[in-house]
Amino acid sequence: MDRPQSRVALARCGNYQPEVVQAAVERVLSNLEPLPLPAGGRILLKPNCLAASSGPDEPINTRAEVTAAVGRYLQAHHQAELVIADSGGIGTYDRAERVYRRMGLDRVAQELGADLLNLETLGLKQVQGRTSLVLPSFRVSRVLDQVDAVVNLPKLKTHMLTGMTGAVKNCLGLLPGSLKRDVHIAAPTGRLMSAALVDIFSAIVPALNVLDAVVGMEGNGPSQGRAKELGLIIASHDAVAADYLACRLMGLDPGAVATVTLAHQAGLGAAGPAEIELVGAQWDRLPGVRFALPMSFQFRSAQRLLPPKITGRLMARLLEAKPRTVPANCRACGLCVQSCPAGALSLQEGTVRLDRELCLECYCCLEHCPDQGLRLPRGLWDRLRPGR
Ligand code: SF4
Ligand code: SF4
């Protein structure tokens, strides 16, 4: 019988009370010992700090309680010296301190005696991944030169472009500021973006991944969806295996999530029950709940199933999912214009305008709009009527 290649541990975590999170984190990490971390090493805790505008109760950023619990465990059991850092989206450029404060990471850093770093100020270095599916080389934060290992702390969410965001995708945050937009320009489709994310992940390969799946996001994630309780902490040294399990728990076919399939094909991690040893659950009795898919992802799946000859102009229009503007909500802040890799957005007469011809359907704008000034089209009429 083949031996499993990777171990994934999960534990119930019913809420974000610090003692409840601490107990769940202790359970999953002790089940993964010995952790592949150097004793006394300098460890980067890398949460998902996507949006400065979102408070802790919105299911967008990794909760500070998870970062704190993992930090305490690593200090107690591995004598770790801790660093905390992430770079969010366009709305957080030059505003790392603001998002850290909003999330409560300043208090966590103080409690742990950790360095809380702004990745926008540390400089960059050129790296090559183990794969070069889309990106032969790229620049990442020099924080990687300052630490012995990365501990990845993603928030479990659906994602309009890639289906889901978990451990593999969370590595994108180590490309500060506008480097993320450069990746979207190099990889303008969901499939290419997933391949680029695998390239980035393959250059970083976190030593450990602990997913905040207590309250995730369903629907139009990573920032416009709805809260969805899963009540779990998931951990593994193998990011691909953790994401594979996360897909299964969300009711999402892992075979349709290219970050999982491409990373698995490249030998970067395990996927499937035959390759993954589960601790804390059984494959035939997984405790998951079905997450609603992002609308864009549903249509992309349908597009793949249809014979090419019926995907004519009308069908293309029906299946396209370019954002719609919502002028009543738009405060003309310009964040979406800055984030758009295609130059498809502009501010005119105090509101945002979309050039449909230029739009790549990458959804950076929806991720970064703090005011629901953009949305995905809903229903047949919404698709057929002229967009703005
Ligand atoms: S308008 Fe939005 S979805 Fe279209 S390319 Fe720009 S950022 Fe991407
Ligand atoms: S749509 Fe949103 S992000 Fe864009 S300008 Fe309006 S409020 Fe700002």
C-alpha cells in the first residue's frame, strides 16, 4: 500500500474566543509535530491582510486571534523569534500600519514581542520559482532574507478568479504593492493567474500552513462574498494538501481549482485521499458545508462544458461576467482605477466608468472597492443590457 505523502490536521473551533482558538491551534500543531522549523529560528507569520477597510468581523482578513495563537505555540514549543507581515491590495499601499491596527495585529505583535513589518519599505529581490508556468522570474519582498521560515496563515474564501483562496494563493501577499498588478497583467485569465500563483508559491514554499476556516467567505470572494461558518482550523506543512482538503470541506471540486491541480502536477504537494493522511477527521465523514461558488466561476465552468459552436456572440455575452458599476455607491476614491491592470476603469464626472472592451475579468477592482461601487452582473437581463 502507498504511504500518504502529507499529513493534514483539523480541529473544531466554534468561535474566535482567544482560548477556543488557542486550544484548536494547539491540537492541530501538536498533531503535526515534529514541525519542519529550526529551533530558535526567526519565523515570518504571514496572515492575509487583504483589506484595510474591513474590520475583524468581516470575513476578509485572517483573524488576529489565529495569528496570536500560532505565535504563542511557536514561541512555547520552538523558541521562535517572530516577525509578522503581509502586503494587502491596492487599498493598503503605504497603509500597512492602518490594516494591522484595524485587524488587531499591533496588539498581537506587542504581546508576542514580534516585529511587525511594512513590506512596502523593505526592498525587493528577484527570484525564480521551482516552476515557471507563467513567470520565469519575479520580485518578492526582501523580508524573505530576514527569516528562516514562513508560516502561512490564510483565510479560507471563495475567489472570483481562481475558485478558492487558501494556502497557495496567500503567498501572493509577499509581492508588495503594485507587483500584484504586474502579475495580473502577465496572467489575465483565471487559469493563467492560477499558474502564476503556483510559480510564486513554488519560490516561497511555506514551512507550515494554518488556515483560518472558522468563518470563511462564500460567493463572490475574496471580498464581496458572504460569511460562511465552517468552524475549523486546518494545518499542514503541505499547502497543496491543505488546499485540497479545504476544497473538499467547501464542497468545491479540487479538480476544478487550478492552483491545486497545477501545484500537484508540478510535484509541489499532495492531493487526494491516497496521498494525504488526515488527522482529526475521516475522508468518508468530512465535517464540511457547501460554499456558494463565485458567480464568475460558475459561468466559467459552464463555458468549458459547452460545444464551441454554440458559444457565439450572444452566448459569449451571456457568459461574460464583466463588472457593472454602481454609481450610487461610488465615492470616486479611485482605488479600483489604480488596481485595474488593463486600464479599463476611469473616473468621469465624479463616478467610475468601465471600458468593457479592455476589461479582462480579473476582478481586482471588486476586491479593492471599499464601497460596493462595482458588482458582478446578476441574471439574464443584467447580462444582456448594455453595461456602464
Ligand atoms: S475593470 Fe475590473 S475586472 Fe475588468 S480588468 Fe479592470 S480590474 Fe479587472
Ligand atoms: S467604484 Fe469603488 S473603488 Fe472605484 S472609485 Fe468608486 S468607490 Fe472607489
